[in-house]
Amino acid sequence: MHNSATIQQIVECLEMLTPILQKQVLDFTLELSDEMQEGASIHEFLKFSGSIPSEELDQMKKAIEEGCEQVYASEW
């Protein structure tokens, strides 16, 4: 089952990334796909839910906002 609205949103976000970042997303997606084919279930991932301290999550969020939410018009 897939959610076409989610897929469309992912595609729109990918189109804003540089080719290098698009390749990184592809590599990550392929890794996830391989893990799922090897029998990993959502339950295996859920066991990690809440395991990262909120302070570290705040640091990650700040780093993403500062470094990843930028558009470089000259790279389009």
C-alpha cells in the first residue's frame, strides 16, 4: 500500500535538493528497502522510539534547520 500524496510530497522535496543530496536520499532509500526485504518489521524500528534524549533531538532539529533548509538558486 502506498500513499500517493506522501509520494508526491517526497518527489517535490527531492526536486529541491542538489544532485548530490538526491543521490544520498536514493542510497538511504535503497538501504531501507534492503532491510525491509531482509525481514525487518516496523516493530523492530519502534523499539527505538523515545530512545534519543530530547536535548539531542533539539540539537538535531537545530542543525537541520540551519544547514538543510536552504535553497541555492544558482544550483537549479
